[in-house]
Amino acid sequence: MKVMVLGAGVAGIATAYYLRQSGFDVTVLEPQLAAGRETCCVGCGMSGGVAPWVARSTVLQTMRGLLLRHGPPALRPGTGWQQYQWVWRLLRNCSAAGRAASRERLLRLTGYGQGCFAELCEAAGLDGAGGRCGMIRVFYDRQQLEMAVADMQRAVSNDLSCSLLLPDEIGRVEPALHGVRHRLAGALYWPGARSVDCCGFAGGLSTLARAAGVEFRFGSNIEQLPGEGDRVQGVRVNGALLRADHYVLALDERARALLDGLGIAVPMHRFRSHALAYDITDAAAAPHSTVFDSARGVTITRFGRRLRLHGMQELAGRRPDPQRRHALAMVADTLFPLAGDSRSGEFQAGLCHVTPDGVPVVGATAYANLTLNIAHGGSGCAVACGTSRYLADRLAGRTPEISGEGLDIFRYATC
Ligand SMILES: Cc1cc2nc3c(=O)[nH]c(=O)nc-3n(C[C@H](O)[C@H](O)[C@H](O)COP(=O)(O)OP(=O)(O)OC[C@H]3O[C@@H](n4cnc5c(N)ncnc54)[C@H](O)[C@@H]3O)c2cc1C
């Protein structure tokens, strides 16, 4: 059976690899000239830690941040009415039942995705590139810490082993935070989380997929997905119609326009996310774990001799906002003041695509030969590895290792 995978981000490459492993004849179509160029190589690190959207504390924080200039993530007046529609849906999902459903789905995907991510790192020979370094989520505010602890206690059954650290215990796990412990209310710690440079991961995984027999057609910009009855007729690329038995859509926000043409409405919106990377000048003053600053929504990851901060998301266009550079540098200077010169860093912005419930859209559609694996901006690369494996199992007729309940596009049918 011939399958076309549309898009060569982490989701597209991992789907192609797993499908090929299951015996399918797989072609990947991608407009860029290499895999993973669009999002993965714009300052993205990847950690297999728990998705921050899981927490009630994060949803509340996000809503508060929508109104703040330097809060995560911010609204920008005048950048389109869709952002207000998206926020309306986010608010609607904030009922206790809505949050509980999203949390269960994300935890299901995160636990599974971590395992798949580790497996793919090993298969691609990338285990030495970052590896298991743990993840610490720091809190300045006692109330937020308590909310997050309650969220994590509900998640115990999902095997995401996590422990609470009081301020005096933080330095034992992450010595570089010892000097600022008096500012912190506490932290949550996931010892098993891994961090890998996302760009390197996408490159390594595409090499693995190619060696397994996946064909990559770069420079292929998908213009249209014509449909007839309950089937997609093909993929229009540079005016020509390419055909396969099945199509897996793993695109970014541009998926929306293509799916609109098929009458499928996906409520995902793009967030601009900022990244700042700079050289470490004092190795002992820089963290070994990945650190997530809960107040600002910023992740700090060490890759060799570089420290990378990412966050400061907003519902807006692609151009970096210079104000966000200062805000990221401020987070670095607060937590790791002696690690290096944050003002000298390289600053970038990239786009993430997020649904209002934070859960990616994964599974079948009303078209019998079209499957979706999209909107991973809120859950991250490790989850994309897990959803890819889940889809390959389904298409191969095997029983997937996780349930697909509430992951597909039909969950929005009643919204
Ligand atoms: C600055 C930044 C930092 C991040 N840091 C982290 C992190 O630390 N950890 C983490 O887990 N996640 C992080 N993320 C999120 C992560 O990058 C995304 O979750 C992930 O890249 C999503 O992968 P994807 O394959 O779904 O989408 P993408 O990587 O966006 O891939 C979609 C692909 O579709 C292609 N495409 C688009 N339109 C067409 C078309 N018409 N025809 C053909 N192909 C098309 C694009 O070129 C692209 O290659 C970060 C994101 C950003 C922007």
C-alpha cells in the first residue's frame, strides 16, 4: 500500500518511519529543501518532560498572561479575529470536565510519547546528544505550586514519575539554582526527562527513515487536496496531481487552508514562540537539567556549551518581538546570573500550532483515505513521536498501545 505523508516536521518524519517499519511504501512531500527546517530548527530543543498544558495552573496562568505585555502568552490586538475565537474556545474548555478530559488525553500521549521518543533517539544514534538530564519546573508562588502539585497527584497513574522539591532541596538536584533558592516557593522534578537538540533529532530521524526506504521529495509545496465523495483524489503539487492509496497530513498551520477545502474545520491557531541562545562562560553556574520557569512560561535547556531559553509565546505573526528578547534575558539573569552573557545571545522566533484544548489532532477524518497528525505546538516533539507510532499501528491494522479516545477531529463536532 502506498502512503503519502504531507510535511517533514518531527510528526511527518516519525510517521513515515513507523509506517515504513510496518511495510508500507512511503513518500514524504515537503516544500523545504531538508527535513525539519520549518519549526524544529528555529531554536527548538526537545524534552520528553510532561506537557505544561496538562496543569490547571498553566491554563489559569495562560489566561492571565493573555492580558499582560510580558506574560506568556499574549494577545495582539489587530492580528485577526481568529485569535479571539481561539481564546473563546480555550475559555470554554476551562470547565472542570473540559480540563479533566484534556489532562487525561495529554498525560496519555506524554507518557507514551516519552517512550517512543527515547526509542527513536536510540535507533537514530542520538542518545549521546543530550540524553537523560531531568526537568525541573520552578515556582515563585506558593499557591501556584500547590495547584501544580494537585495536578501531578492526579497524574500518578500515568507513570510520569515526579517529585516535589522544597526550596532547600532544589540545590541538591540542580546546584546552579542553589543561589536563588530563597526566591523560589519550590519545584517539581521529573528525573527521567530527556533533552535533545530538535534540529539534530529531525536530521537524524530523517536519515534513519531514508535508510529504511522512505522517499523524501523536497521542494514539494502542496497546493490542494481535491476530494470527491468520501475520498481524497490526490495531492496537487506544482500543478500536478500525485496519487497514493492513503494520505497522512502532518503540516503546520497551513493544514487549515487545505482542510477547509475539504470541509474540515480545525480550530488550531499559531503562536509565535521566541528563543534566545548564548554561550556558557561559567559551566558550574549553568543548569544541567532542563528548567521551566512557571511564572514566565520559559524553558531553559543546556546544549553542550550553549544555554537556550524558549517561550514568551503570543498569538501573532512570525517576526520576532525585540521586547521578548529582553524578557527572556531577564529570566536567564534571574535564575542563572553567572552562567554567561544573556545580552550577547542569538534571538529567533518560530511558529507553534496549538488547539484550544492543547491536545493535537490525531486520527481518522470523514475521508476514508485521509488521516491527521497535526497541531503539536502545545504538546511538543515527544508527543508527536507517540502519535506517529499510534497512527502507524492503526493503519497497519494492529491494536495501538494507547487508546485514541478524544484525539481525532470529531471531538470538536459538538463545540
Ligand atoms: C522557538 C520554538 C521552540 C520550541 N521548543 C520546543 C521544545 O523545547 N520542546 C518541544 O517538545 N517542542 C518545542 N517546540 C514545539 C515543536 O517545535 C513542535 O511541537 C514541533 O515542531 C511540531 O512538529 P510538527 O511536525 O507537527 O510540525 P512542523 O515542525 O511545523 O512541521 C510541519 C511541516 O509541514 C510543512 N508544510 C507546511 N505547509 C506545507 C505544504 N503546503 N506542503 C507541504 N508541506 C508543508 C512545513 O514545511 C513543515 O516542515 C518549539 C517550537 C518553537 C517555535
